Amino acid sequence: MHSDTPTTTATPFPGLHRRGFLAVSGAAGLGALALTGCADTSANGPDDANGPDDANGDGTPKRGGRLRAAFAGGGASETLDPHLSNLFAEAARAKALYDKLADYGGDLAARPRLASSWEPNTGLDRWKVSLRAALFHDGQPVTAKDVLHSYRRIADPARAFRARASLEPIDLAASRALDERTVEFVLKRPTAEFPNVMAAFGAYIVPASARDGDFDHRPVGSGPFRLVSFAPGRSTVLRRNDDYWDGAPHLDELEFVVANEESARVNALLGGQVEYAHELNPATARAHEDGGRIRIVRLRNSAMQSFAMKTDRPPFDDRRVRQALMLVADREELVQGAFSGAGEIGNDLFGKGYEYYEGTLPQREQDLGRARSLLKQAGAEGLRITLDTSPVAAGFTEAAAVFRDQAAKAGITVEVRTGSKDTYWKDILDSGTLCCYRSGAMPIESHLSQRLLTGSTTNATKWRHQDFDALYQQAQSTRDPEQRAAVFARMQRRLHTEGPFLIWGFADWILGTARGVRGIAQQAPANTLDWARFDKVWLA
């Protein structure tokens, strides 16, 4: 597929078949920033030390050249519709073509993007958002009308856009444009965490004139790059947007190439076919970290790893069975076996170290005797279950094998079923009972809203409890940060006790680059503003 822009010849990369998922979206609320509004800041947020241009001591940026970035892709189903992005490759392309009102900084607090400032009323149920002067690729200004159109499109109940659950607090029928560059968002209830809504994964701003058929052929965004060509599952070529509001990218061109197998991405990087390889495994990092041929970048604590249990069907509709599996896991052994030690253990809660994380709970440890007792109480002795996994993500198949052996010690027979790399994430959303699952970084509030509410569009565990939904709304509406944290803690204590995610570890996110690539952020968890931020990258 091609845009009307004169094209540059793309070099399709012979792809393997491995899909990267942005199962993303848990970690930090906004606290004082949300309550006081925010001043207009640079692209790197208020602290320039967090920005990719100068954080690494890479010197003065140079202009020019094409950077080729290898990602796992999704085959012919890939799309440039930013509201449908689920894969890491799709998210990186969306970031290059579009902007959100806000995005998450490395600390998981909202940073202004197309919004230059935001300010709530005293009741926290109306937020006035001012837009910066920015242009779409067709030269038209980004206006309040475009913002409202984008959010109404995402919130369409007939569509399954990922950010829909995050936008739920907004009364879009009552929200209005005060003028061309000012939006008044009217909320259904007081919402102290509203900046998280604007920063939500997938909440990109598109022109009010955009139609569904336009996105893959001639997408018009306000991002740092413009489309040259798009071949789903093969290659996407983008060109610098010289009119970008945050300053033109250093690169002339950016090409995304699909290489689904990790070995193909590494070999392409070593062979000079690409300059950036996304998502490498720990063994690769160890082999090349001191070799000098390529650079290894570790983004710490970026990827939650877990087993997700479907709570609406046997055997995991019985919480005692879920509790038993949590006690089966030897987390240290899982981290060693799946990550080669390049990570840290989890405690069945998302967002370790993020704001609102309930870190006072005792670390859960393996207790096979207690696990057997719970299974006996549930009438599930001799339990046989199928664990869905796939080489779709680093550590998945290794973790499944380790957990199978651990479960056997408690009398549980685990059959490991390896699914298609191309359809795994779609397959496990509704099918099966137990699966390997992961997520990139996001505020804890976002993790809850996108995955654990009755109306969440990516609720893979089918965790649906009206009282839990009510607690989430209570937390959103609580102005005092300490009281809000107490509600979030209450929710997490319940998840820790009986929840659907056996969160056993947090892995480093590992990237590889050619030696001449500069400007890669070192402190940017996957899914945050400076992750895959190619407008700030240059070739030395």
C-alpha cells in the first residue's frame, strides 16, 4: 500500500513469524501534576535529563540518513490505524505518525504532548485542556474539533478500540470545544487521574475528516514522520516531517522492517541490514554486550511476565484453584529459567515500583503443601490443565516448561500447548483457560482500567466484579492522593489474594543497535514516551 507521496524504494525484509504484543498498558498515578495542571514543556518533559537527545552523552545530533528498525510484526493483518494498534511494531509506527494529548514519561507520569496544559475545576469533574500550535501532515491545524472526534471514535461502543475503557470517565456528549485550541472535558464523575486518560495507550489524535479507509493508504497525523509506503507484514517507509511542532527529526527516513524471529533481527543487525533491533533475549545480550560489534540497551523493569487464568470457566472460576497455582510457582526459578536471571521476581501485582504499587504485602513464596490442600478443598485433586504459550515473546516457552515441572510437584498435570506466533494474542483473548501473558509499562490505574474492569476491551482473564469496578471509580474520584492510594491498595490486596494474574517476574527490555546509532533513551520503559522515539535518534 502506498501514499500519494513520491515513494522511496523499500527493501522488504524476509520476515519470520514472530509477533510482538503491546499487552501493555500498569504503573503510576499522577498525584500533584494531575491536580495542579502542567506548564508547557519541551518534548522531553520538564526534566531535560530524561530526554533522549542528551541523556546518554552521545554528542551533537547529526542530520540525515535512513534508519532501518527491525520489529516482530503481525503479518497481513497489520494496520496503521493508531486506534487499533496492539503490537509493539504498530505502536512504534503510530508514535512516528501521530501524537496524543499526553504521554507517559520514564517515571510513568503524564507529560504534555499536543496538550500544552491542563487544569481541573475544584470538583475534578471538568478539565480544561489547551492545545499547542501543531499541524497535521496536510497543513491543517490540530483543533479541539479533531480531539473530540478522535475520542468519540475511540469510544464508539460498536468498536473494540483498546483505549475505549480508559476514556470511559469522559462524557463526550457534554464535552465541547471552547475555541479552536481549547477543549472542556466534562467527566461522568470526579477524576483525579484524568491526565492518565489523555496519555492512555492508543489515544491518538486524528483529523476529524479521517475515514476508516484512509489510515492504511494515506494516513494524516501530526507526528514527526509522514508515510511513504506501507506493506503490511513486510515494510513501512516514513519520511521526516519538517513542520513537526517539536522540531524536525534528525533522520531523513525511517524504515520499519518485519523480522519475526529474534535470530533474524540479530543477524540483520550484525550483517548491517538494519541499525536497530527490537526485543532481544538475555542470551543474545550476554553474547554481544562486550563484543563491540553492536550496542545492547537494557530498559529495566519494562516487561511484566505472568500466567493469566480465565476466571469465568473451570477450573479457575474457583478462587482456591487460582490461589493454589500462585503457591506452586517458584519465582526465582522462573526468572532464572526464562530470563537467564535478567529480571526480578514478581508478587502477583502489576507495576512493581510504580506509584500506588502495594509493596507492603509479603512476598508470596512456593508452598506445595498449601497448594495441595487448596486443590483438595476445591475438589480438584489430580488437576489437569492446558497452558497456552508461544515463541511470540521472549521467555514464554521457557517459562511454560519451568512451570509445568513445578506444578507436577503439587500433583498438577500441565500440558503445554504451543500456539501460532501470528495469532497467539488474538487466540488467548477469549479461548483457553491458562496462558502466558506479558505487558509493557503503564500506570497501575491504566492496567486496572484496560484489563480488569467489566467493560475492559482487553480483559483476557474475564475478571468481572461490580464491586471491584466500584472501587476503581471511587479511586478515580478521590481527590486526596493518600486516600486515593488507600483505595488502590485495597484493590491490589484483593488481586493478590484471589486475582487472575500469577505475576511471577519483571524482565529487562533489551534492544540492539548498530554502533553508529545515537540518541536511544536508556531510561524509557517500553510503551513510554521515549521508547522507540525515532525522531530523536540520529546516525553518527
